[in-house]
Amino acid sequence: MSSNSLDRNHLFIGGRWVQPVHRVRTDVVEAATEKVLGTVALGGAADIDAAVGAARTALQGPWATLSNGERADVLESFAGALKSRAKATAALVSRENGMPISLSIGANGYSPAAMLDYYAGLIRGTDVEETRVGLFGGRTVVRREPVGVVAAITPWNYPQPLAMMKIAPALAAGCTVVLKPAPETSLDAYIFADAAEEAGLPPGVLNVVPAGRDDGAHLVAHPGVNKVAFTGSTAAGRAIGETCGRLLRPVTLELGGKSAAIVAADADLAEFAAGLAEVSLVNNGQTCHASTRILAPRSRYDEVVDAVTETVRALRVGDPLERNTDVGPLVSAAQRERVLGYVEAGRAAGYRISVGGGVPADQPQGWFVEPTVFVDVDNSATIAQEEIFGPVLTITPYETEDDAVAIANDSEYGLGGTIWTSDEAHGYELAARVETGTVGVNHYALELAAPFGGVKSSGLGRELGPEGLAPYFRSKSVYFKDR
Ligand code: NAD
């Protein structure tokens, strides 16, 4: 075990830093150096019980009696406390999971505060109750009540925004939260606790308990939890969905993806190439919505292959803390093994690699994988069907646009996707035919004010936008008779 300023030995429960009952700690290892960055306490079942208890108590306390405007003030103070930490947060996450700092500064540094500010504004403009005139007389007061205690469970790839997509609407609605971050990125989760404490969130409104899978499952099934909000793998999402189904517990699931980039015959290939790193290889490919299947028209197939190959060859692979790095290391040795396993599977199936295909020779330390492009890939191939979650792309030719749409939709997943075309109106038509929760035309960027989520095996429900606030309310109708 190391001993340095990044060691976190306590859990944040009920507004206090408490000693874990479960005396297990884990190392958080730096992706680019393979050295221990710090250690964190891992909570066990008893710690989860304590956190859920604190969250339930907080539901009964002053939090429940605040007006929407007063809660919005608290959210804005929380946002301020996160903003003042933004640069340090961004660098810490880049060290934990290898995310290039140019991405991390916005994604991990500033977007969580922006979400708090957004939901603060939204809740200020939301009525707690509305009166409806009855169709057959009488009137009904429809109340929006907080759903209760929320279990928020998050992965390591975008740890700050994915947690805040749950925390911000939950707090805005008047819920309380137990956050269980992934062990790989638990150090940065403590920043939420630091900022919540500084901002004066009432005790128990936000509790932070890093823990492993089994204790995550304990949290999901806990009788004191009213709603589960999960982001992570489809396998874990199915297990969590099954538990919530049995308990009839509301759940939102943001899961995996295998999105397609449809390059239309009229696409501006320079624009496509310029957007490729951001859309298809974002966060070293460790991004659920990345457009990793590139579908190219037969009429321009060689041009597309050349554009992708040359763009990927020019990417700068290296230290995630350098501002000009395009591709950093993967989060862990296990993740690199998994990604290299897929590269071998693609080779073994006979697919040609136009660039990459191994570990960069000039990166002796860190879990780097060369950005890799497979060409002439049949969409039925394992590398085109399964989520690789690393910097690996496939290119598949298509004959007609109907074929392109059919190939895009021939996937277990349905999270993201992009259309590349010189004709935006036509891009919109194609976007409407793609079976996913989100599609970008000539770019792809999450919009905080618009719903994000998947269909098919990519999940259930939506986060962000007003749609992301709704699941944290339950409505109650109070009927009054005619007078
Ligand atoms: P994971 O599912 O293994 O773990 C995610 C989180 O869930 C971790 O905190 C983990 O400890 C916890 N967990 C795992 N099994 C659990 C269970 N049965 N009960 C309760 N908690 C459990 O995923 P990962 O490897 O950390 O992340 C990568 C995956 O997440 C990829 O498949 C990726 O596509 C997906 N992802 C999806 C989105 C999205 O918004 N759709 C965003 C980011 C990542």
C-alpha cells in the first residue's frame, strides 16, 4: 500500500467522514505509468447499509422541506465548489483512466458543474403541484414528489459526468443519493464529497461509498433504496434490471454500444476525417457511444479507407496529461488484454489491418494500444458485433443507403451513431431510420439539455434534459370533489 496525499481512508456517509466497517482498501493505479496513484477504502454491506440509512434519514430532514428554489441554491453552491476544483479533477481522472486531458477538462472538470447549474435552473421553473379540472367535474391536484433514495452506480470511463447525470437531477427533485463509483476511479469520486461538504449539502443528502460488484448488488437490492440509476456494461445492467424487476423498483440503465458512422456518398471526407478522433476514438475508444463501425459507400470505399487510415496513423499516442495527446492508455491491464484479444480475433478471422494492430513500441509503460483499423469487415464478424471498448475501428462497404441503414441497425446495441453527408436534410432523414437513442449529423456531441440513452441492449430510460429529471419524481394525484 502506498501512503500519499491521494490516499482516502474514509467513506462519506451522513455528512461525515467515517471509518469503513469493511476493512478492505484498493489501489488506484495510474494508467500511463502503472504506478499506484493512491488507495481508497472499499465499502462493504454494512457500510452500504449505513449510507442508505443516512440517505433515508436525510429524506425526512430539512431537505424535504426546502422549496425548489432553495434546493436550486444548494445545487448552485455545489456547482461552484466543483468548478473551483475542475482542473485538479480533470487531471486526476486522466491519471486514473488515461483520458486525454484535452477531453477530461470539459468532461470531468466542468460538465458536472454545468449539469448542476442546468438542473438548478430547470427545478426553479418546475411547479411542485398543478391543478387539473376533472373531465366529469371536480379537480385534481397532481403533486411531484421525490422518488426517494437513489442508488447511483457508475463505471470508470467518464466517472464524473456519468455520476452527475444521476446526482444532479436526483438532488433537484429532492431525492437523496448513495453513489457507488467503480473502484478504478474511486479517487475522483471523493471530490464530490469534498465539494458537497464545502457547499453545505445537508448531511446524508449525498453519500459516497466506493465498493466492488457484490456490494453494488447489495445496494441495488437494498430495501431502503427507491430507485436505481446505473451506467455500465450490458451484462451488469441485465443483472441489475432483473433485480429491479423482481422488486418492482424503478431503474434507468445506460449500457454498452456498437454505433455506426454512415458515410454517405456525398460526404465531405475532409470533414469526416477531422471529426473521426472525436467521434470514433474519443477517450481512447473507451466510450459507449463511439461510432466504431464505419460504413462506407462502395463508390468511394478506397477513399474512405485511405482517409481513415491516414487520419488514424497521424494520431498522437502518449501521455494523457499532455495537451496535444489524441490517444492515451487504456484504464487497466485487464482492459488492454481484452482489447488486444479482440484485435487477435479479427486477425484470426482473416481481416486485414490497415494501421495499428498492437502495442506502440515507444510506450514501454502504461496500458497503451495502437489505434487500429480493420478493413473489409463483414458486419457479422465478432469485431463488428461486440463492444471492444478500445481504439479499434472496423470499415464495412455498403452498396445502397438502404443497405447502410440495415447494416447500422444489424446490431444488438442502439446507443449512438453518426451520419456524414453534405446535405443536412438528408442526414436527418437517415438519422430517423437508425435505431438508436442518439445520432449526430457531421459530428457527435452530447447536449446537456437533450435526452441521452439507448434502445435494445443499450439500455432503458434517458438521462440529461428534462427527460432526465422525470424519473426522479413520482406523481401523486389528490382528488377533490365538486363544490
Ligand atoms: P461494469 O458494468 O463492469 O461496472 C460498472 C459499475 O457497476 C461499477 O461500479 C461496478 O462495480 C458496478 N457493478 C458491476 N456489476 C454490478 C452488479 N451486478 N450490481 C451492482 N453493481 C455492479 O462496467 P465497466 O467495465 O466499469 O464499464 C464499461 C462498460 O460501461 C461498457 O460496456 C460501456 O459501454 C458501458 N458504458 C455505458 C455508458 C452509457 O451511458 N450507455 C457510459 C459509459 C460506459
